[in-house]
Amino acid sequence: AKDKYQEADILEKINLAIMENKTEGDKTLLNNLQEIKNAEVEIKNTDAFYVTINEYSVTVYEDESIYLGKVQFWNGSISTEFFHGTGTEEDPYIIKNCEDTAYLANEVNSGNNFEGKFFKLISNLDFGARNYGSKLNVPYIGMNSNTPFSGIFDGDNKHIRGILINQNLLSNTNKGLFGYNNGKLKNIVISGESYIASGQFANVGLITGYNEGVVSNCKNFSNLTVTYGAYSQIGVLVGKNDNEITNCYNIGIIKGSSHRNAITGNGPAGINCY
């Protein structure tokens, strides 16, 4: 009950600061956040701030997005082990930050497909992309049929922001948060701004480039900008689908020089998807 009260209190104060930012032309959002009584404000990015009141923290973006807790930002570093867990359904490997995601990508791309192992995301993530010139590409988990992801990944409806797919887009490659999936991906949410440069003959999607497994209950809220690559399969959620997509949707804006599909670029669009 105390947590719920603190949550409601800080959200009310932040929403008021956002409203004042719209009406007071001589102040910035940062100014208004800093004027909240008893608030500690930390600048985490040019467009993101941690706001803490009585040890309860939220992350606020200039685009007025608010996330409970501290969004985890990536600086390009990689963990040396998972934060916690043994990989069972009762005790899944815990993905706490972007560094853990990069570690998972390294392990899978080195040949450990984690077949039958369970993962759970416990934090909102921001991989840092704000335009095509951003330095960090999202780490691709799984590359092809020889190095797929074969585990069960539960995004727990945490948000993943700042995805850039603009690296190593050679012919016949698979790119996305999960490059090649023949496991199960569920409850993954993309938000903020995302960017795809497709390359030629590539399978590219924000969730997975190539799906040979299951993608379920995933959604995109982000505004996606796509640059066209000849003969590529580009979907907002899945590039090429050869198996099952269920209960997924996109409500973000898709911008690009060529038409791209909102669910999958090639293959069945899925069951109960929109």
C-alpha cells in the first residue's frame, strides 16, 4: 500500500511538471522536474531523467514517456554472466540490463542456443538510438540456423527503447533484437523511437529477423523509421515468419521510402494480430 501511494504521488507531481512544461514557455521540462518538492533529479541522457522522491524512482523522457523505476541505459559494455537464475521455469535467467542482453547475444552467437532454458526481463531498457547516426546497434541474439536462440524469453511487458538495426546487414542475414529465433519470445514491448536500415536480401524486424519458433503477446508502440534495402523482408515485429505469431500488434507510426508491413515482412501475419 505504501508503494502504491508513493507511485501515485510521484506520478501526479511529474504529470503536473509535464503540463507546466507545455504552458510555461520560459522553462524546460528539466526546470520543472527540479522544482518538484523533495525530488532528486539525475540527467541520464539528453532526453531522459531519473526522478526520485523518498527513494521511489521513475524515469521521465522529453517525449513525456514515464516509466516506473530506473530505465537501464546501454554504454556498449557486456556482462560476464547473467545477473541471477539457473535457467529453469521456476528460476529463470534474469536479464537486468542492456549488458545482460549483450551477454546473451554473445553466448547465442557463439553456439549456445539455450534450448529449453528460461529467461525473464525485469527492467525497462534503452539501447540509446536517437537517429541513424547513433553509435550503438542493438545486440543481435542469434544469427542464422546454425546459431539460433532456442530458449524461452519472457519480456514481462517491460519496455525496450532506442533500437537501431544498421550494422552487418549483409546478404541473407537476420537482424533484430533476436536475429534468428526458433524458441519462444513473449511479452516483449518496443517503445520510443526505432530505426532500421535493411540491407539487401536481409530478414529484419524489431523483435526478430527470422522466426522459426513462436512470437506471442508482443507489441510495438515505437515510431519506426525504415530505409529500404533491395529484396529484403522487413516487418515491424518479425522480418520473415516461418512458424507462429499470436496476439501481437503494432500501433506505432512507420516511416520510410517503401511500404513495410506492420506485423511481418514475409510469411503468415499471425493469429489474432493487428
